Amino acid sequence: MSQFLHVFGTLETVVSASELAKIAEEAWYGDDDLKVATDTDGVLLTIALPRGGRPISVQSETDPERVRTMVDEQLDEHEGTPSDVEGQLLRTLQVVSIELFPEAVDDNGWELLDVVQAWLARELEGLVVTDDGIYDSALKKVAP
């Protein structure tokens, strides 16, 4: 089953697929090469890890209505969010979603994902939102 990691960004900066691919490739420390594809079928980036399995995909959502719905859903799921974190989420202008299949991700893959998430959060002045909490750009948990 897939898992999603989201970066809720407060800037309208367009994330370049080629720049994101470069970050992913630089973050990869595995022995075998990554296979990275950009701009395929509406997906910003696809990363195939060497072990095989389903690839990691990265998509960006900028439609204001859909972004607002995503923000509302996360605020409902993360009860007890501090007001400053809630305020930052409410200023979200875009959401970059990373879909992965945990069983296909090894330690090198998780390291790559940490680097990509942190980079996106810094570039978009955003927060990383997962099922287990909300994190800042240093991947420090700021809300349950």
C-alpha cells in the first residue's frame, strides 16, 4: 500500500523537475544508479530505486480550491496543532506530494526522501506533513 508525504508550501515558487531530479541524484548514496524521469503523465518526477518495486512519484498541486481542501483535511487529521503551525498551513499556496511504497524503500531511499522533503520545505517555506506529524524544514517535529 502506498504512503504519502506532503510539503505544504507558502511560496508560489515553481519547483523545477530538473532541479528536483538533481537534488534526488545528489542525495542518493546507494551502490546502483537511480532512474529518474521528469514530467511524465502529469507527474513532476518519478524515482525508480535500484531494488525495483513501485517507483516514488512527486506531484505538485497549485489549484487554490484543491490546496485549501488538502489543508483542511490535514488540520482535521492533526488535532492539537499549535496556532503558529496552523497559521503557516493556512497560508499554503501549493502542495507537493510524494507517493511511495514503503516496502520498496531501503535505508538509502529513506535518506534520499529526507533530503528531498527538507529541500522542498526550505525552497517553498513550507512544512512537511505525514501521517505521524508535521515537521519543519529541518525535519524537526512541530506538531502531532
